[in-house]
Amino acid sequence: MAFKGLLIFLLLTVLIGDISSNALGQLSLYNRLIPGRPRFPFGETPQRSYNLSLYNLEAMFTSHEISAQHNNTEEYRVILLGDSSVWGTLLKPEETLAGQLNALKLTLCGRPARFFNLGYPTISLTKDLLILQRALKENPDLVVWVTSLEAFPAEKQFASPLAANNRALIQPVLGGDPPDTASVGFWDTTLVGRRREFADWARLQLYGIPWAATGIDQDYPVNYPKAEIDLEADETFHGIKPGDDLAGTLAWDVLEKGMKLARDNDLPVMLVNEPILISNGVNSDLRYNFYYPRWAYDAYRVELARRASSAGWTVLDAWDAVPMDQFTNSAIHLTPEGESVLAGKLADALSGMTCQADGKP
């Protein structure tokens, strides 16, 4: 009898573990029993934020409000890609870039515009490309890709855990060899081996209930370290010194693949070089901020403009649009007032788009 029970347990372990990540992610309380979230799940303090970080991309999308809206053909659907500045660190959903753009009630190409916050708090072009690839299923009309130099170093492309744990999904777009799966053992494919994935999925569903009741989806500390103004006398950028080959260390090819992916799907893109803190403190003659020595950032902007001109990309260079006192805990995180400035500039740029007869820019 005990042997029979053990056999049934092992069989269930294998069968349940055989459920694909995609199928698991599609099972959700969100947009059914509880509303979809206005931004992706992310967080390290779930007891206070009713949120958590997980790597199941399908579960992330299924929990997002965009998944409840994909049949709405009357709205002009704009997806915002980017890092934690787009996701909205220290900001309430309505204070984020997407929230403030929606509050403007813009009309684009003859339809009411709806902006969806698909930002995610790690800085990597590859992570953005991963999200863009999945977002194509949601029938967007326009992509606003908000980025910065810190997303470009080749060494950072899979530093984002979301990208690293979904390498098999993004590799076909990036090209090259597929990830090595030879080290994946039998138990890794069972419920036991995938217990973290199943537990994260279950917690995401459970935390949806207090989130829906409170609207809280991140921890809002009363006090936090302010963005650095006084800087080190260091001109290196990820180990690169003035005079070194900066361009050769940056993943311009990933950006180009993202633009091509959108173009192949007849999807226009507005690329936004996001605002950065421009310090006036100690060593501000050498560095703009904690992230960027002046020489590296200036060279990046020149190269971005050159490539955009050559390829016909639409770019809004908003790098100096927000004053220094409108940054919070980092050189890219904005206050609500700073986001309002960026939203206004982006709204002006979008309103200036010329639409074709088919309703596309």
C-alpha cells in the first residue's frame, strides 16, 4: 500500500512538473476575479508590497492589465518599455510615465491613446527586447522604448535575472547558439525541481487579493538615500577609459534587432533617451552622475544620433529635460513632477506624428 502511494505521488510529481511554464503562466486570477496590475510584478518585500519578482514571463503578462484589453480595437495602444524609471520606483501607478500620459487623454491617429507600463526594474536592452517580443501578442499600435547608456554594455545584457532565466525565449531573436540544456536533469523537470517556479506563481495569485484591496504594489520608505551629487574623480565606464573603444563594448546590435523586430511586425517605435541627473557637485566636470563619465555619455549620444539618422529611427533625446532636484534615489529615477515634464515632452512628440490612411504613424 505504501509503495502504491509512493508511486502515485511520483507520477503526480512528474505530470504536474510537466506543465509548461507558458501553460502555467496562463492560469491566473488576474483580469478575471481581480483586476490586472498596472505594472509588472516586482519586489523583494512581499509582506509590505503585495508583490514579488518572478521569471515566468507569461505569468507576468497574464497578471498585467494589458492582457484584459487586447480585444479593444477602439483604442490606440502604446506600450512603454524600459527600466525601473519607467516601471516607477517610489512612484504610485498614476505618477509613472504611463499613468501621467494616460491622464493627458491624448488622441493618436484618430483614436484615444492608452499607454501600458511594460517597464521592468533592471537595465538591459536584451531584457527590453524579451518583453517586446512577448508584447507583440497584445496587438500594440506603437512602442515607446525608453532607454539609457547603462542598458548598452554587452556584459549587462543577461545580468537581468529576467533575461537570464528566459534565454531560450529570446535567443531566436538575438541569433547565435541556443542555450545549453544538457545539464538539465530529470528531477529539474518535475514538480520538485520546479518548486520555486510553482511557488512564485501561487504567491503572485495570492498577493493579488491584498493588492486589489489596497492598490499598494511596492514598498514606499519614508526615508531613502538621495541620488549622489558629489562624485568620485573617476572617468571609467564599466572599465572603459577615455580613448578606449567604447562603441565596441556596447550592444548596439541588440537595439537594432529590437527595431527590426518591430519593423517586421509593422509596428512603429519612438526611441527615448531618458532624462539623467546632471550634477553640479564635486567632480561634476568629470561625471554627469554616478553612472556616467561625461566623455562616455557624450560619445553615446553622438553615436545614437548617427545611427538614428542612418536607419531612420524616431528619437526623442530627453537626456537633459529634467532638473537635478527632480530625481529621487538614483540618477534615473524621477519625482512625480519630473515624470510630468517627461510626459509633456513625449506627448508633444507623439502628437506631432503623421498618421497614414491605415491609422499608423
